[in-house]
Amino acid sequence: MSALKRWTVPAIGALLLALIAPPAQAVAAPQPCAAGHVRLTFDDGPHRTATPDILDTLANRGVEATFFVTGEMTAALPDVVRRVSAEGHRIGNHTWSHPELTTLDRAQMTAQLRRTNEVIEQVTGNTPSEWRPPYGATNGLVEAAAQDVGLKSMVLWTVDPRDWADLPATTIRDRVLQGVRPGSIVLLHDGTGQNTPAALPMILDGLAAAGYCTQ
Ligand SMILES: [Zn+2]
């Protein structure tokens, strides 16, 4: 082999490799929000320990979420709801005492929603416009009652890991990550899911790794 050939063959090989190999960075870190957005919602709170724990995690990651609180628990733990609001999260109305609204008469429905609006406004200074019916149980009468008290936007969900049943945190994570699609609304519980605070950092890691942003 000539001196020239000994030098050029490996050089051309190295050049080709550099052209063919994908940049390592593209594999390690997907573009932020490349997969779209996912909305995280927490129901049935506030809870004395779980809600602050969840708020700490969200603050550490710079993530915003929505909390569908009950009036009853807001009245019992106003400082926790004040913190939720102060940290930039959205607060929605989840009725006063979490009944199945479709079983109530119109006056009872209205009272459940109006009292909750009032206590949220007293505590945070803001009246909610979003609401979520307990158990997702709704009909035309329920929705008319919500309109009457200024609740413009009913928010249900598309991913339900059933975290309230105290599943292991890893199961909650897996169900969320397997269920999400761009635009998903994830139903979680700060009020009743014992393992939800432990699942949340893993859920956020998995969503970020898959290229989702949360809102
Ligand atoms: Zn609920």
C-alpha cells in the first residue's frame, strides 16, 4: 500500500462515519414539547400533607397544574388553597361535598356549585370558571346549573390511572405514561390518592423524556 493510500483510506472512512452517524444529542434530549402538551389535574383536595408535597414537586420542576378542589376542604384548609393559587396553578370547582350531581334537584346542584365558588373567591380572590363534576356524572340540568353560577368550562379527563385506589406509585406512573397522547387531560388525586405524591416525580420524568410539556 502506498503512503498516500495508507493515509487517505482511514481518513475517508472517518469522514463517512461522521456523515452517517446521527448526532448523539438528538437521541439523548428530545426537543422540549416535541410530543405536545399534557394537562395534569388533581382532584378532591386540598389535603393537609399531599397537596403541599405535590406543590413542592411542581415548583421544583417549574410545572403548572389544575386543582379541582371541594368547597368543604377549601374551607377546612384555606392556607393550602391560597398557596396553590399563589404558585400560579389553576383552581377549579369540584362541588362543595362531592355528591353525584345528577341525583340532586336543581336547587341543591346550584348550592353545591355556588358555595364552592364563594369559598374559593374568599380564599384566593378569584372566582373559578372551570369545574369538574364528581365521578364525571353530568347531564343537561347539571350543566345548566353550572352556567347559572358562572362556571363556563366543564373539564373532564382522558387518562384515568385510578390513583385514588392507592395503587403502587410505579403502577400509577405506568398507566399515565401508557395512556397519554398529545392534548391528554390526566386525572390524579391530591385529596384521596395516597401514592400520588410519590408517583408525580416519576410521571414528570417520563413525560419529559417522551417530549411532552405539561400545563
Ligand atoms: Zn372527585
